[in-house]
Amino acid sequence: MTPEQRELLGDLLKALSRIERKSQPLLADPSLLDSEAGQDALDVICMQFMAVGEGPGLPRGTGVVRTNASGDDHGVAQAAGS
């Protein structure tokens, strides 16, 4: 496995872990979706799913999940532009 593949798999694992973590409050209390904060959390979850689905080798193929040093989600960075 190449270092790039290892990095990609690490990014995918982080995204899936983040999806699981961020979805727990919404699954426990779906009424949170009625608030702006709940909808923002859902947006973050959706962006993570999109990033995972756009991984290299797929038609749109350049999505990579990136976070800042604190691990906060700030959208999806394109691999070519990272």
C-alpha cells in the first residue's frame, strides 16, 4: 500500500468516525432537527458522506475530507486544491 493510499484510508476512517459521532445526538433526539444548530449538524454529516462518496477512483474523484488541527469540520477540500 502506498503512503497516499494509507492517507486516503485514514481520511475515510476519520470521516466515518465523525459521521458516527455527529449523528448520535440527532439519533437520540430527532427534534433537534427543528433547530438551526441541529440542521447545521446534519449539514456537516451530509458533507462527510459526500466527501467519502467522491473519493479517488469515482467519477467526480477528487474529494478529500480535511479537518483543522482541532479536528473540527470545515467542509471538504478538493485534493487538487489542498
